[in-house]
Amino acid sequence: MSVKVSVIVPVYNPGPYIEDCVSSLLRQSLPPDEYEVIFVDDGSTDETPARLDALAADETRVRVIHQENSGWSGKPRNVGIAAARGEYVMFVDNDDHLGDEALERMYDYGVANGADVVVGKMAGQGRGVPVELFRRNRPRASVTNAPLIDSLTPHKMFRRAFLDAIGLRFPEGKRRLEDHVFVVEAYLRAANVSVLGDYVCYYHVRRDDSSNAGFQRFDPVGYFKNLREALDVVERYTEPGPVRDGLYRRWLRVEMVERMRAGRFLAMPDDYRRRQFEEIHHVVTERFGPAVAAGLPPTQQVVAALISAYRYDDLVAFAEWEAGLELSARPGTPEWRDGTLRFDYVAELTSGGTPLTFPGGGVPAPLDGPPGSTEEAIAWVCADTVARFGQARLDLLVRERSSSAQYFQPVEVTREIVPVEDTGQVRLMLHATAALDPAGAVDGTPLRTGLWDTYARARVAGWSKETRVGPGPRKAHAATSAAVVGGHVVLPYWTDRHGHLSLDVDRAGKRLGLDRLAPGSVDLSGNRLRAPLPLHVPAGTAVLLRLTAPGRSVETPGTLSPAGDGAVLEADLPVADLGDTTWRTALCAAPDAAERRFLPLPLALRADGRSVKVVRAPQRSVVRRLARRTRRGLAVLLGLRARPGTGAGKA
């Protein structure tokens, strides 16, 4: 068959960090004969070349090209394009990895929409990725109808014939922002760009040692010289006016203004941030007209104005004020309604841990030139924030702790301006009611087994802030009872350390509260077992009851039905088959799943050949508990299990 996708991976001394990349490429759902992987080794001096050669010897879909070190990723990617046979090429960095269905989904989506460029949803593990771009699928996107310009990394799929037709290749040599030059030209010259937002295709990973190329300190002179080349591409393929100004605004906002704000700015050594300030000032005054900065949110307009006016000391003072601003998201008590977890939360900006206040009756006014002082800058920003509060947005995201993949959830938001008594000041409060359906929270599919954290994301004037939802009342770790939803057992809980709201899917044990079930509350009439359980369930939920005794196991179907504040388990016991022994019990909420998970119940069935009696499950012996803890400790040392602190209740 013809090759659909060529995956191009530039490689330089990744060490063990390449293993996740390799395994994800070999796990792709696209048939092995429909894609190829081209590793371009850019003069690695570690053991990687031998590792890749051995891989290529075992895998016909893998090729390795060795070359002398070129200094950056541009040349290896170009070499890969020249060697590619696929209809599309996909660029992957050697310390990142793909979702298992990424190539198949992106290719099918690109073909269906006639796309020259396919942008797959990204998840950032320790590093930032675009959020708004992936709020939904965008089959026909452009720089004028979608925030494409927020995503300029090369980790996308490009039609190879399109690249050849326009002669597009990466700038080569020791340089920065070669991906910006390449990607922005592709966006501007493509017949169509498609954005796949309902599946995480690309995991952008920050190494534990933070040695990714993008995290290394750069020479400001060279960096902003390379940035000007990306601006040149915009100038070449657009006309003067709002579109060009909007594109320029991306670099002003992300590469310049954001580097001069708050903690990021203050964390730099003074001499280094002064050098950055100098180079940014030159670009701003040389290349951008007033309309570029005028389209920024208020806080960014102030920073841009101070840069343009060469006001370094005021910039530092404004950054010190901004560095103290945070978002709080105080939750109410969650509750289940018809399989959906509903809860309220209130979000607002804080300073030093107390609510930030603003002048009442703010009126929007243009920023005519740089503010006269830091105090004036803060006053203008605060007044403009009040005036624009009607445009503020608040979202809820759930983020998978193991992968950092995140998904928007439905929320209803109201805005409230609350006067602060006798001060003339007001507080700006966003009230949200969230409806989190575990059966459809992952772009219409269920939450996967594991731990999920909730995040509030607010956009208020010039601030875009994100925070965990919490703290909540931690008198009991469980925020409410668990629910059986779509075959999964979902427990909302408050984390131990900070009281944040998180979800445990199919992993919770004692926190489910099943240990509170007493034998006396269980009804056993003949062979019919009825037991109350603290679970929220839909009517007639099919389950499986497993009975285990030494050397034996019996399974019998049952149902869970709503009863009062919980559920009742009903099952017919195979009394005649139980013999004369004691049986432990466990419950499976998804009997038809490929991998069934059983929850131990604190009940045992004592059979004598004629009848069955319900008793409390016997405790495991001290020796067995010590042996189990020893096995867990050895597993941690050998890297087979997550270390303590990564499980439920720790974050």
C-alpha cells in the first residue's frame, strides 16, 4: 500500500527521553504498512544512533538517516522531507510523543477536508500549549477565523505535495524560531487548514532536567533577528491593515510583552532582562504601528506602551504589582443529578491572598501614550477592567493527571460587581454552575481510569488566569458519594494537601465508603441477596458479583438500583455451588468491559452446603499485609509503580 504519513523526528542526544516517543510511534492505530518513521540523527554523541539502528533493523516502517551535527532542527527536518514517501509529513520532536490514534485521525481528517495543514490537539506536560484553538473541531480554519497564530510549533501534519509546490522548507543552521517562519508561511499559503480538537494527538513534554531546546537561555540579539524573519513572511503574504496587524500582534503579545510581565520578567537576572528589553524595544519601534498594540488587552497595552517609551524602571514596578495577582476558585458542595456531577464555584482575582478591588464606575478609555507613572498605569488598567467586565469569561476544564490532557466542561456563568462598603471600590466576581458528565467529559467519551483534576480558567480584561478548583471543605475527603456512570465508578474528592476538587475513576478503595456496610444491613432471603451501597446509579445498572474462596472463583450477575440516597445491590447467589467454605465478595460495575475491575466489598458469605450466612469479611493477616507492602516498595524502587504522592488525595 502507499504510505499515507511520513513521521519525521530530528534527533540529537535525547538519551532515555526518546523511548516514549519511539513506543508511541510504534503503537499507532494506522496500519504499519501505511506509515513510516524517519529518524534523522543530527550527529548524536550518546547511545542513540546505535539504539535507532537496532530499531530500524527490527521494524520495516522505521528508517534512520545519520548526518553531521547541524546545530538546530531545521536541516534534519528538511532531510526528512526529502526522504519522505508519505502523502503527508508529520513532525515530532524526540522528547515528545503522540496519542495512539493520532496519525490515523489526523490523516483521515485532513483527507476529508482537503487540508494542506492538519493541526492536532496538544497537551502540555510541564509546558504551555494553546487552549482556545482546540476548544472545538475546525474543519476549515484560517488566520482570520481561528486562533491559528497561537500555534506555531512544527508539530503538525503537512501535505507533502503542498510543501513541494511552494518550495517551503525550514531555515537551517544555528538559529531560533525556524518553526515560526515555516508554519506561518504554511498557514498563509495553504488552500485549507484543519484543526482536530476532539482528540489529543500530540503530547508536548518538558524533560525532568528542563534540557529541552526551547527552555535554554537565548542570545536576545540573535533571537529577535530571527523573529524579524517571521514578521517578514507576514509582510510578504498579507496586505497592510487589520489582518496583518492581528498577526503581528501575536509576536508582540507572546514573544515580547509576555516576556516583560510579572514573575517571568522578574525571575531573569537584571542584566539579561535589560538586554531583552533593549532588543524588544527596537523591534516594537521599528516594525509595529499603533494599531498593533491598540488591539491588545489593557494590561498588555500598558506593558507595550512602557516598552515603546523606553521606561524600563516603570516596567519593573508594574511587573512587581502584576506578580502578586492570582485567581481563586471557591467551590460549593458537589452533588450528583442523573449521572452528572453538578457544583457551583466563584472565581475572582486576588492580590496577596485577598480579593482584588477596583474603582467603581470604570469607563473604557483609550490609552493615549504611556502612563505617567506606575500608579497611573495600575489605575487605568483597573478602571478599564471594570468597564469591560461584561466580556469576562470563565471555563471549567478537567485535566488527566497522568497525561495532562484537558477538556472543557459545560458551565453557566453570571457576572457580579460587588461594592466594598464605604470605599468606592468594587469586587469583580464570576459565578459558575458546572455540569460534569463523566460519561461524556472527554469530548463525548467517558473519563478514563485514573485521577482527574478540575481547573477554573478565567479571562478578565488583560489577564488569563488558571487555577485548581478549591479549597473545599475537607472534613471528609470524599466531596460526595461515588457514582456508577457508564460502567465506571467515579468518586469526587478533596485532595489531602490543598483541598482541591478531583475525581477518582475506578481506583478509589476505602474512600468509597463501602467499608461502612454492615452484615446486619444485608438481606438474604433464600438465594436472593439485597445490600445497600453508598453509590449513585441509574436505574437497573447491570453489575457482576464475584465470590472467591481458596482455589475457587464464582461470578453471578446482579443489578444496582437507586434507593434513597444510595443504591441497592441485588443478586441471586448460586447457593448449591458454594459448598462448605467462606467466600469473599467483590463488585464489578462494567461486566462487559475488556478489562474488568472489581471493588472489594466488606462482606463475606459463609456457606455450609445447605444455607448461606452474611458475615464481615475476614481481615488479611499481618504477614500478608507486610508482604504486600514489601512488594509495593520493591515495585517503586524498580520503577514499576507510581511513587507515593502521585495517587488520589495527594495533589
